[in-house]
Amino acid sequence: MEYVSALVPPVVMAVFFVGLIVTIVKTQGGANKAKEDAAVDAVLARAEHARQTHRDTET
């Protein structure tokens, strides 16, 4: 019976890990991808603008 108690934690972790991977794969693409890409583009544009503004004020 010790082997059952030794195997349960890894099996439970494996099931949760597979569930996590399936969730990640399912959420890639579609309408969510467009929203995520837009959010990343906005953050990158903001960072680039801040960097250029900082560079312009130093000179």
C-alpha cells in the first residue's frame, strides 16, 4: 500500500500539468490572440515612446 501513497502525488501533479498545458494551448489564437497582441503592442509602443522622450531630454 506504500506504493499507492508514493505514486499519488506525482500522478496528481501530472494531471494538473496536462490540464494547464491544454488550457494554454486552447487559449492561443482566435479573438484572445488579437486582444493579447494589441495589449502587447500598446505596451511596447508606450515603452518606445518613453525611451525616445527620455533620450531627447538628455541631449
